[in-house]
Amino acid sequence: MKAVLVRPPASRSLAKLRTALAEKGLGNVLRRVVPAALWRLAETVHGLACRHLKSRSFILGGRSYPYFSSQVSPVSWASERTVEIPVVLEILGSRPRARVLEVGNVLKVFVEGEHDVLDKYDQTPGIIRRDIVGFRPDRPYDLVVCISTLEHVGWDFGEAREPRRALAAFHAMRECLAPDGLLVVTLGLGYNEALDRMIDDGVVSFDRRLCLRRLGWRNAWREATWEEARVAPYDHRGPTANGLLIGLVGAVASDNSLPGSAP
């Protein structure tokens, strides 16, 4: 995948706004939009303050990765996007002929790429607007990636939380894989406590786990143990996650040649 910055069309935001107005009404939309806009402004200011990381890198699994930034969204500097995206992009680059499915539309917001994207709520043309739970592709995928999406499944949408829906989504992603395929999941820890506990208990199990922890409000990250990343509080000293898990599942998940694995 070629990492070329893209700008999402304004029509995407307008379409989401029209849908929200039609379904929720103006009053409900304003109650959600105003606090979200203020938080977004705070994130942007914080992101701009973190641009000193542009010339720096972080270490994961014995490899060095440049921090990711995007002109599309300065917020990427202020969140876990700055570390999870470069790891996923390198994995994609190591498998150029792979048939790829992304669950949750994240990558195409920032970079150009030709791969299938499944997102139940995103109305961007070309997106497969299906729930991953129950989704069965015509052909299996060599690579399935899910960036900071699994922790929101069954936790953010709907009137009542369904904590075990994330588990169903995890199993559904595994079922989309070819026999020698690879699943890559990144998720911010501390947001969905039910999912974190399922990982603790091995109910959601990865063949390889790589973890990072934010060092401070300026958004520098270092490799950490699961125990260190697990207790990092969410939305503390900066927006979004302070502990990040990158989980790999598949026959080659522990292959040392994979980006993110120790050489």
C-alpha cells in the first residue's frame, strides 16, 4: 500500500450530518455535536503541539518506525494513530499481493490504498456497509486489519451495550481469513473494560501481542509489557488511549520476518 496522504471529501461529513438530523433531530444532534466539536478542537491543538515527533521514531519488536502524521487530521499526532498506522502500513507493504479486508474505515481516511473496507456506519462510496458479525466473504482474505475499531463494537452504538459483541466480531474476522492468512488488530486499552477483561482471561486470544504505552502528553510512545499497557488510563494526560495493543492471529503471526516481530 502506498502511503499517500488523502483528503476526505466534504460530502462525507455532510452526508453523516444529514443522516443524523433525519434520525435524531436537531436538538439531539446539537447536544452531541457541540461537546464533540470542543473536544475535537482540544485534540487538534494538542496534536499541533506534538509535531516535534516528526523527526523521531519509536521501537516495537526490535524495529524502528517513524511516527505517523497527516495533514488531513492533525489529531493523528495526538492519538495512538501516530504509532498504530505505521506498523499496519509496514505489514501491508510486506504482503503486496495479499487480498486485504479492513474492518472499520481508518486507513483510507489518511492514505491511498486499494483494499476492501467493511464499515456498517460509514456511507463513503465503495464501503461494504455490513456488520462484521455474520459477514461471510465470497473468498477468504489473506490479511484482515482492524485499527482502533474492535473496542467500539457493542460498546458505543445502540441503546444498550452488548459487551460480548466484540468477541463475536473478533471470531467473525478470524473466519474471514484464508488458511495461511493474518489478522492484525490494534486497540486502545482502557476504553472497553469488558473487552480488556476478555483479553486478560484469554477469551479473546492472540498468537502474538505487542504493546505500547504513551510516555506523556506530548505523545511519545515506548514498547511495554501487557501489564504496563493494560493499566494505562484512557483519556489521561492527552486524548484517547495511553496503552495500545497490537494483536496478531494466524499461521504466520509469530514469524520473525513480520514487521513488528523481533528480528
